[in-house]
Amino acid sequence: MPAPPDRARGVRRAVVMTMGALHDGHAALVRAARARVGADGQVVVTVFVNPLQFGPGEDLDRYPRTLDADLRVAADAGADTVFAPAADEVYPGGEPQVRVAAGPMGARLEGAHRPGHFDGMLTVVAKLLHLTAPDVAYYGQKDAQQLALIRRMARDLNFPVEIVGVPTVREPDGLALSSRNRYLDPAGRRTALALSRALTAGAAAAHEGPEAVRTAARRALAASRDAAPPLETDYLALVDPADFREVTGEFAGEAVLAVAARVGATRLIDNVRVPLTPPGAAGDPLTEGTP
């Protein structure tokens, strides 16, 4: 099969996949993609609200659709092309009978609370990777489990694409940027700040081990349970980024402290990377220098 004309000239292509309602976090992905491919490369932004990712009672119908504004954000950040297909273009025969299965990792955390979500996400990502044919694809680390599953799919199914994660972009007050933040009123936004506070508190306890991380984060979340509106936690977990299983006290390396919670009708997720050292390891501040 001959290479596409732009590949034949050695021009690299990057893709940034979104569901629209673009914000500074998406713009950071586009800028990272542009920096990677250079002035002669091509950056494609996809805008598609994927119905397969939404379960019964979720916010598919009210999910913000702001294509005109999205085009401006993408262009200002350095995108060359915005691919914004309709649902019947992506799924011309209706919902696909064959889908990509997320496997065991897709049934944990987000997958447990949103059954089928990751199968739908991976199915559309696979289709969009085929349609856009990038050399490299950029995703935000805020959706840490999604990023891990996309990397696993690309590896397991031999997709010829490099998957790159970009750090979460936050508001000055610490709230992770999300298209769903626009649903929060001022009181809800104050409540939502408990997520980033919990992650900060947990990460600060990393030197004390996994249970201390979990305890510190839970304590920070508990302080907001009586807020108005209240914070309703779906999960708080400290997991291995390779499989999203809870880590034990013997885990060494970078874990992911992840949280999902609801503020009124708005569901938010966030996470932070936490470096863990097992007790007794070299450099452990509790044991270094002891006999």
C-alpha cells in the first residue's frame, strides 16, 4: 500500500481527539502536537461527541456543542484541520455490531461506574485513528484510565501510532479544566475544589506509603461532604498505571491517585501522579542512615 502523499514527503501528522467544547487544556494538546511535528507537519483536531461513550441517564443530550468557538480555539493553538463528522458519518450503519473491548482494566474505576464506556471510547478512537492516519496522537492525562487503555489498545492491536499524554491543565485555584466545569455554579465550583485539594493532600503523604496517601486524600474529601451542594464521591483509588489495580504497600514507582465525584448533576474526575518508595528502600527518609 503506498504511503499517503504527505507521508511520502516525510511530513508528520499529529491528531488531537476531542468531544468539543474546547478549552485551554485542549489548546495545550494542540500546541504540544504542533511543537512535535514542526511548521511543516500537520495537526488534525477531531471534534466528535461519541454516543457510544454515554450510558443511560448520562449527559449526551446536554453535552456542550460549540463548534464555531472550537474552530477558533483550534486555529489559535496551531491546528491545520478540524475534522468534525456527524454521527452517521462515523457510524454509517447505526451503532456498530463489532466494537473494541476494553478488557479487565476497562471494568475498573470509571468502567465500574460507567459500564460500556471504555468499549465505546476505544471503538471511536480506533476508527478515528484509521480515518486520520496520524504518526502521533495526543491525549490529556486528566483522563488517566482512558489514556492507559488507548496505549494498551495501540500496543495490543499494533496500531502504527505513538500515544503521548500531556499533563493536566488547571485553573489558578487548582480545578482541573473540563468541558463539564461550565455546568457548575459558583457554589458548585467551590465544592468541586475538594477534588484537587484531596489529590494534593494525598500526594504530600507519599513518603509515608500508600495507606497514608489514601487516608490524607479521604480526609480532604470528607471535609466537603456537608458543603452546599455536597460532594458525592464515586471512588478514590491509588492504582498502578499499568493495570489500574489498587497498589499495595510493597509497590515501588509512580502510582496514580484518582478520584471521581458528583457535584449536583455534574460528574468530575481528576488524578495526580504519586511517586512511591517501598519501606526500607534506599533513600527512604524513615530508614536512611539507620543500621
